[in-house]
Amino acid sequence: MPSVLVLYLADKIVGPHLELLRNICEPNSKSKPHITVRYSDKLSIPDAHLRTQVSHIDLLEVGTFGLEVGSDQTNKTVFIRCRCDELLPLEHKPYFPTSEFHITLYDGESQNFARLLARLFRKYNWALQVPLPRAMKLTAIKIKPKNRRKQTNILDREYDPQVVSLFKRITQEKLSGEFLHSLSDKSRLRYAALVCDSLLNQTSSFARVAVPTRKKVNRLPGEASDYEIHLTPPELAQSIAAYACKFLEKSDRANIDFGDPAVGTGAFYGALLSVVDKKTIKSAIGIDISPKQVEATRLRWDSKDIRVIEADYLHMGDISQRNFILANPPYLRHQGIKPDYKRELRIRASTDMGMKISGLSGLYVYFILLSHKWMAPGAIAAWLIPSEFMQTGYGKALRYYLSRTVKLIRVHQFSSDARQFENAETLPCVVVFKNVTPMDSHTAQFTFGGTLENPVSSQDIIVKDLDSEQKWRVKQKALPHRDASGVKLGDLFSVRRGIATGANQFFVLDRNVAKELGVPKKALRPVLPKAMSLLSDVIEQDQDGYPRVTRQLCVIDTDMSEDEIQKKYPKFFEYLKKGIEQGVKNGHLVGRRTPWYRQERRDPAPFLCTYMGKAHGDKPAIRFIWNKSAAIVTNTYLMLYPHASVRRLMDENNDVASKLFDILRNSTWEAMEEFSRLHAGGLSKIEPRELLEVWLGPVPSEIKAVANPRLF
Ligand SMILES: C[S@@+](CC[C@H](N)C(=O)[O-])C[C@H]1O[C@@H](n2cnc3c(N)ncnc32)[C@H](O)[C@@H]1O
């Protein structure tokens, strides 16, 4: 059921007077004086909005709806325009994108009476600040369909006792439905004037407020109707602003030059004001093609220092560059763009981009591409756009721009079952990027579902591997065990990379070859061959600690000095000399070690992870291995060391190791995919810190009891 979020004027003076005015002017109305802050049907009203406290509202001046020449509105409305800075960030009336806060005093069909009433009210100076009772909060009201509203006999309805006594004091009459209904329009106006006199008299000590001047604006010929404008709900605008802000360079964070190229009613500027200190905003520019939107934004945010420009953003000359752009551009599809206009845009954007822009591109594509010039070097931009650019042929230019020209930070695709707009059916996504050339190793976060702060799934992708010719897919898999009872891999294990010898072909030897080369056993450690040569994921051990695998390998690893080796193991020394001749000793990694044939310190780890691989059939891309041998591994593996508490449990109970192995293996499909990075050709890779974050499947209670959540 649709609902509205309203603020009742529940003070002791102004509220009762305005209620009485409404009762006199429109006796059938049972409405109490209020400001409508939000209309909501398909979206729900955030709880935080209901907790917002309002200290005062400003009454400004009299306004009317439906009295303009040529208006086809049946109801004529007379109201008091209001302002309330505390409520502006919550305002969202998607079907009336230019409507202002107001308190209705008459909403009826009589044009003549509405005119007379407006004329009467305009004789009074309404510009005053109304203090509200402490901690005044908003109320959400369900709007029942007319046929389900409770019917009461309007003639014997009961009035608020405060309003009754006010009426008595002002008019000496007894307030009743019957009395009000019997009044002529002339008497109504007379009583209304008495109530206004009383109101102004009783509020003479209230602070006066300045009323902003307003321009009369008409709809442009061919301008989008209000219904085609889909404003960003404030909570979404705020979450985008808060997220994107974090990526501003430190110097920019204290000197924000904000820009919104399709400002609407200023949802993003309002959001920015609520997430940063106003002092950090050095300048703000909002542009909109619609004079009505421009005027609406100006009236809302003028006092907060935004310069609102009425212009077609896609055809503007130079405007000073911005370091922070937040935008929800028009989603007009290519069929809706006038052919000449589109042709010119295509030519210009194609020249700017150095690539052909498809004629099937929606207007938002031009907005982003042509905004590149508006971004200062290092600027951050966050765009709320249809996610179809990732999947369509026309999206290629945008995919190219995002993956090659700028540094893509985040793509968050909302789930189709969680609407983001009250009045648009698009499946939107948020794209955040920085105006710097991306490095080859740069990764971007692709997330799906939930919210920007708390997505359902997330994946880091090396942007270089994103191909603009191909569709981009955001993984939609939910994490199965992400709840309070869940255990992360890092709660049970620490993770280290396998050793980097710096020259595997020299140091890693077949066990028999090492023997032939005269390398003593004490200078060798067993090492596991590459995962693809392993026939099983469980590595048993031979009696001497070597893994029971077809090809047993070892790595040279000793502290002995070259002198000692020369004396005791001359054959081995000859081999080392060969290494020196071949330049192994002075290699990048090897050259830093003393002695150069001593490897990094690693204990054998009971569990290993293959770190990088491709999925084949039902085999996951990344494998876990249970290593029962004393072999260590090279850096094609990650080594998982149980925390001390887990180790103790393993020592006490022989079953624990196999349970741990099952837990690890069960996590490979769903959870690992979330954290691994997908490279071109389906290659997945996971880094140690990412592995620590992997959520594990169900964990038996005795193991969960020793899990040790990492704090950092
Ligand atoms: C989707 S609405 C978004 C409004 C606002 N940014 C928000 O998020 O609530 C798009 C806005 O772009 C404006 N617009 C459409 N074409 C434009 C153009 N060529 N230049 C500037 N503004 C334009 C519309 O008037 C509308 O206010």
C-alpha cells in the first residue's frame, strides 16, 4: 500500500490555527496541517527517516495550484509554501519532481473561492519561523484506497478540543460540522480573516524569515513530463555520495568542486551536504535543461551555495573542471533522441573518444563520455545508470572508456528484485571511477545485490583483463554462509605464500638427481611438485617424510658455508659453482640471501591451496590439498597454517584434520568465487589476504569453538 511520510505541525499556536483555517475553508477535510516529505509506493521508507528530529519549519508565502490560466487540474489548491532544511535531505516526491514543501489550506473544486482565499491570505505576511515541540518526528501514513476509508458523518464529526476553543475565542461561535457546512463563501472568508488576524497576533514574537524570490517558469516545448524524470531516492544518493567521497585525493577531500550535469532537484548535492562538512565544498555546479528543475533546485539549495545553470549539458561550452561528479543522467533511449541531435552528439563523442559510438546508445552514454572533459585530473565520478551497458553492443564504447581511459573503481549492480526507483523500471548500477590512467595491475570491485555498502556478492577483477568487445557479467551468487555463525578461513588459518627460490630450475631438483649431484640429505628439503601433476588432493607421506608422489622433488636449502661445502661435499660445490657461472647467485631474489642457496623459512603446512587455475568440468578453479608429508611448496601454492588453538585440537583428535579438509573443499565453489579474481580466459587467482576472507561452509561445533576471529 502506498504511504506518505509527513511532518505534522504539532505546536500549540500555528498548528491549531492552520487546522481551523482548513476546517473553515474546506469543511469536508479531516486533514491536520502537515508537510508531505515523501511519497512511497514501491520503495520502503528508511527507518532512519522516521527517527529524524525536526526543530522548526519556516512558513514563507501563499501559493496555489490549478489557478494558472489554462490549467486542467480539477482541484484548486491554496497553500502556504514552507522551508525546512532538516527535511530537505529526506524529500522524495518522484511524481512531482518540482513540488515544494507546503501546508494545504484549501483543496477543492471552486476556482472562484480559491482565488478569493489566495487573495485574502496574501494580505498577511506569513514569513515566520515556527518552533516545533522538542524532538518532533515524522509519521508514515498508509494511503488507503478511497473506497476503503472509514466513512464518518461529516456533520457530527468531532474536532480537536484545542481547535474548538480557539474557534470559540476568535468568533464566539461553537465549532461544529453543521455550523461550518452552513456557511456561505463570504462568511468563510470573514472567519478565515479572523483566524489569520489571531495567528499573526499570536506569532508576533516569532522570528521572521527571508522569502526567496521566485521566477515564473513554464514547461519547455517537448520537455519530458514530470513522470519521465526519475529522481534518485535520498538514501541511495547518500550512499553513493558517501562511498564515492572515500576515493577523493586527500587535497580534494578538503576542497571539493562538485558537479551534477543533470541536477534534477539536487538529490546528489543534498546527499553530499549530508555526508561531508559543508566547509569542505569549495564550489558546486548543477546543470539541468529544464527551467522548472533549475528553479526547483535553486529554491531548495540556493542558500547552500550551489550554482544552478539552465543549459543542455551536452552542448555547453567550457565550464570549470570538477573533482567530484555525482550523477543520475536521463535514461532516454536512442529511439527517443531526435535524429539531428543524435547525429551531432555521435560525431562529437566519437571524435573525443577516438572510437565509433553506436547509434543505439542511450543518452546516458553521451553524458558519461562527454563528461570526461569536465573531470579534473584525479577527479572521482559516480554515475547511477542502467546496467544494460555491460551487456549490449552499444555499451562497448562505455566499457572501453571505463576499462582503458579511466581507473574503474567499482561497478555495483542492483538486483532486479530490489527496486531503486519509484517510477523507473530500469535495472540500475552504480559505476565509480577516477580520472587517471589505469595501471596494468589495477583491479576493480564488481558487486551484485544488496546495497552499495553491503553487497550480496563481490569480486575483484583485473581491469586490464576486461574486454570491451565482450559482455561484462557481475557475479550474482549469494554467499551461502555469511551470517553471524559463519567462520572465515582466516579464523582458522594463517596463510603464507610458498617459497620463491628465485631460480626453480637450479634449486628444485629431482630427488635422484640431487643424490647424483652429491647434495647431502641435510641440505635438501622435500618439495611438492606442481598441482597439475598431482593425482590426488590428499598427499600421503613416505617414511622419510617425502610425499608419496610419482616424481619426488627436493629443494636445496642449507646454512652451510661455501667453504664447508667445498671441503665436505666437493661434488655439490661444483654444482653451486655452475650456478655462480650461470648468474643464479646474483639473481634478483637470490642475490639478497645469505648464503644464496638458503631458502625462506617455511614449515610444512598441512593444507595447501593452488592459488591460481582454471575450472574444468566439475573441478573448481582453485583446489585445496591435504598435505600429510613434510614437503614444503613453491609459490605456485598458498600454505595454510592452523592457528595454535586449531593445531591443538588437531593434535588431540585425529578426525579434525579430515574435517578441516572437508570444510576447505566445500568452500571452493561458492565462496572462493566471490573473492578470487577472474582473469581473461577463465583463469582464477586468489591472494593470501583474499583467501583469509573466504567464508567457509558449515563448521562443526568443536572446530567453531576454537576459531579465532581476526580483528584486523
Ligand atoms: C534522471 S533525472 C535525475 C535528476 C537528479 N540528478 C536525481 O538524481 O534525482 C535527469 C535530469 O536530467 C535533466 N536533463 C535531461 N536532458 C538534459 C540535458 N541535455 N542537459 C542537462 N540536463 C538534462 C532532466 O531535466 C532531469 O532533471
